[in-house]
Amino acid sequence: MLPDTASLEMQWVGGMDKASAFSGLSRDAILRILRSLIHTSLTTPGSVAPPGLTRQLFDPGVSVLELADLALGDEGLGVDSLALIDAAAGVSRFFSLGTTGRDDYLLMSECLGDWADLVTDHLSDKSVLA
């Protein structure tokens, strides 16, 4: 069983403020966190996860590079626009993307790697660490 977003947050943050805890993350680590956040968002009670979502995100044969190229929405994850909005909201909350306005760009992105780049840019923004 995968941890929920709150327990993920506690594991990563460990008493520090989020900006400090996340500041040294590599893009690969961010992609792995995004994968878990998306999975959690799409498999919570009441949501309808597309068939094969867990396999698609967590298959041992899927490299981080392939994960970065995974298309968002119908053509990749196999989720509708409302599910994608839920996933984007969870990512935005987890990384506090609203503090730099990068949350607005999540739904304009085409693949998971774009989300990782937005998070990386957000975490490298000096105003987040202030």
C-alpha cells in the first residue's frame, strides 16, 4: 500500500519547513515524488483510476526518463480533465507552488517531465527559500 500525501509530506519534511526540505532534490527525485502524488490523488476513495495506472507509474521496467515523457491526460495517464485537475491541485499543495505562481502552469503542461521542471524552477526560486 502506498502512503497518502500527508504521510509522504511528513517523511520528507521531518520537522523542517518545506522549502528547506525540498531545496536539494534532483529532478529524478521530484519525478518519483510526482509519481506518488499523482497515484495517491487518482486512487483515493471516490476517484476512478484508469485501468493499469499503478503498472504504468510503478512498473520496475519504467525508467525515470520514460516517466518524464509520460503524457498527462487521456493520451498518457488515461485520466479525464477533472482527475488531472485533482492531481495538479495535490501537486500544487504539496510543493506550495502557489507561492511563486507556478501552479497556474501545471494544466498547460503536456508531460510529467514538464511538471518536474516547474517544481524544480519553483524550488530554485530564491523567494521560496526566504
